[in-house]
Amino acid sequence: MMKLSGKNIQINIAFINNWFLIAGCLALVGIFFSRAMISIGMIGIALLYFLDRGWAKSFTWKQEDLQWFAGLPILIIYLIGVLWTDDYSYWTERVQVKIPLLFLPLGFWAVKDSITRATIDVLIMIFISLCAATALGSFIYYLLHYKEITESYKHAKTIPTIIEHIRYSLLLTIAFFASIQAYLTSSVMVTKVQKGIVAGLGIFLFLFLHVLSIRSGLLALYTTCFLWLIIQVFKSGNKKLLLLFPAAAAFLVAMYFFVPSLHNKVNYMVRDVNQFVTGKSVNNYSDGNRLLSMKIGVEVGMQHPWIGVGSGDVQQEMNAVYKKEYPDIDEHNWLIPHSQFVYIFTALGIIGFVIFMICLIYPFLNKEVSLDIFCMAVLVSTYTSYLSEATLELQQGIVLVSLLFGMAYIRLFSKE
């Protein structure tokens, strides 16, 4: 009976790993090609809670387990926000997008002791390969239309990408740091040839991020590098690593002068911001319009500073201000606050904002998370995007937070 039981356990673990691998693949491929596949893949991961009898497992209430649900309070405060909301349709949309903040962590948590290192490392390599392959397609297209696309950077355009360019640049940044981890510690890329392939993919992603020249991606890239180097200096005591800071700054300056797309992007940004700062109309000015949306968002939030206008009323309150105070802005340029920080304040006030910030800080209290470059890259890329994007209001943004961090964090538990 003992042998049979042991065999059943082995079969169960193999089944769980195969299920996890297939569901993870569907979600990752879906990021680039199909929102339906994202949903199917994430549902597949969530179902692991039931397939592996998650309800029968002990939840410790220690940081190791609580970490999985660090984003859950965000969903909860959005749910509570319905109490002072008038637009229930918009509120339903906001909550529906954030449902994975509950169900995905349940699936990951339930199988954290069953997933093998090889399974998660295969998924990571699939993610890196998808990012590199789609980036290569965009790069080839750029080379074929070099003059037109380079010129378009002066007018808020970018190299065509397979998905929305801001989220895409964040994915490439995360994939770059994932490639570093894969090169150093992957259990499936172990030969010199395999490591060479990983290194090549990582270098290409790093360089293409500069050619693509999306501010969110570059900010995430260099912020993660900065924090990672600081951690390594304290960890190793090797102060010579600090020399990499001026080297990185010099490299970025060189990229400005030698990469035309980056050069044009920076010049456009300066012109756009100046348009906003000087009080001129920012209609059809991409960056200026985003800054205006943040300004309006803060003003709307200050009308109800403690609890905000309600998690479902942000759009209608913003539209009312645009209509009354900014008649020069075309209706198709009316935006919700183009910053997750401002959006939370507008919707849920100071109380919601404080809860949100606690959720962001909590993962860094875990030493293992802070020392893991993949976890760090996901968190920093997500957080820096909050400065200029309402990341959590979109499905792909939730994927950044819940799916990719789940993959990074479960690797810390995975068995060799």
C-alpha cells in the first residue's frame, strides 16, 4: 500500500507540473497573440487550487504565504469603493480586470511545493524566446522602413510592436533580467551552447530596448539595474561595482547621440512637456495630455481627499472636468489619470492610496524576493510603470503583476 501511495503521489506531481506548464504556456503566448488565451491560461493556473486540493493545505499566515496575496487588498478596496460609486457599469469593469489578483495567487500557492525547477525554467525560457522573437520581427520591420519610422518618433509614434508598446517594453525589460537569471542558474540551459543562446537573447533584448526607446521600459531597465547593483554592493562589499553607475550613464548618453529613434523620442518629450508647463493647449500632444490627465485626477481626488470619488466614478468625473474646463481638448483625448498612483488617489482617496503603497512595499520586506533578480525586475518594472500608466486598469497590466510575479516567486520554492 505504501508503494502504491508513493506512486500515486509521483503521478499527481507529474500531472500538476504538466498542467502548470500547459496553462503557463497558454497565458504567455496569449500575452502576445490573444487575450482569450491569457484568460484560459490564467484560469488553468487558478484551477490548480482545486486540482491539488488547496483547501486541505495549511496556510501559515507568515510572510512566505502572505506574499502570494500582497495584491489582494487592492481588489478589496476596489470592491469597497462601490459604496460611494454611481457608475456601476464602469465599476464592474474595474473589478473584473482585477479578479486574477485573488484567483491566480490561490493556484500558485496551492502548488508551490509541487512545481519543479525544470518546469518553471522551461516557462521562463518560453517567455524570453517569445519576447526576443517578437522584438526581432519589430526590428526587421524597422530596418525595412528605417527612414519613415525614425522620422515618426518626432510625432509620438514608435516602431510597430505586436502589442501596445508601453506594456511591451516592460515585458522586454523583465525578459532581459530573466535571461540573466537563466544564464546564471537555469536548470534547463546548462551547456555552453545553451548558455550562449541565452546570453545572445539577453544582449539583443537590451539593445533593442534602446532602439525601441519607450521611456517606461528604459526607466524600468535602469532602475532595476541601479537597485540590483546597490543590493550587490551591500551583499558582497565590493565597492568597485559602483563604477558601473557612471558607465551606465555614459552608455545611455551615447545611445542618445547614436540611436536616432531615441534621440528623436527625447526631443519630442522635451517639446511636449514644455507645451504643458507653459500652459499651452496639449490637445493631440501625447505626453502633455497625459500630464494634464494627472493634474485633473489630483484635482478631482482633492474634492474627496480621504475616500476619493469611488472606484467606478473616475471616468465620469474626469470627463466632467474636461468638458467644463478644457473645451480645447477633443473628446477622444479625454483620459483617465495616466498614473496608477494618481488613479488610486482619485478613486479611493488618501486611505486607498496608503493601502496601495503598503501593498507595493510589502514584497520588498522579503529578503529572498529582494535578492532574486527576476522577482526584482517584475516588481520594479511594474512599479515604475505606475508613474505614467494606469497599469492595473488593463488585463495586460494585471498579467505583469500577478502572472509574471507568480512565476518569479514560485521559482524560489521549486525543487531541483
